Amino acid sequence: MGVNKKIKDAKTNTWLVDALTDDERRVAEFIALIAVSIQKQRCAQGLTQKELADKLGVPQAMVSQWENGEENFTAATLVRISTALGLPICNPIPA
């Protein structure tokens, strides 16, 4: 299923998110945004999941889980992914 289809389906199905607290909903949205960013950037660079996995030293299944929002991200993992794909990570400390 493509990213745009996932987003469209997520916008039309509310039964699952209705049971979430506002904080849980924000976390889920943030994870979804990260997952979409990883997939879009990987595809834009012409990389397969396997190629990105090899670059990061993880199994291809892990990349699939990241892109499907099935795996939570540690800060260290986000830094490794962003470095491998050239994605910026915003500075969490205000200047």
C-alpha cells in the first residue's frame, strides 16, 4: 500500500483513534510523520528497503517496521536513519 493511500485511509477511519488520549494521538501522528519521511526519502534516493537496511546494519524487516509505524524509534535510531538518508533533525534545544 502506498503512502498516499495510507494517509487517505487514516483520515477516513476514526474508530481506532477515538479511543486514544490527546497525547497518544500526538505520538501516533509523530511516528506516522517519521515513517512517511523515511519511506519518501528512501524512495527519492532510489534505495530499496534492503539497501537502506544494509547501509544501517539492520535487517530489512526493521526498515519495513519503521516505514509502517510498527516500531518505535529511539533517539539514536533516528540520528542513524537521518544521517543515512540526509534528513535533518531539528534542534530540540532553543537557541
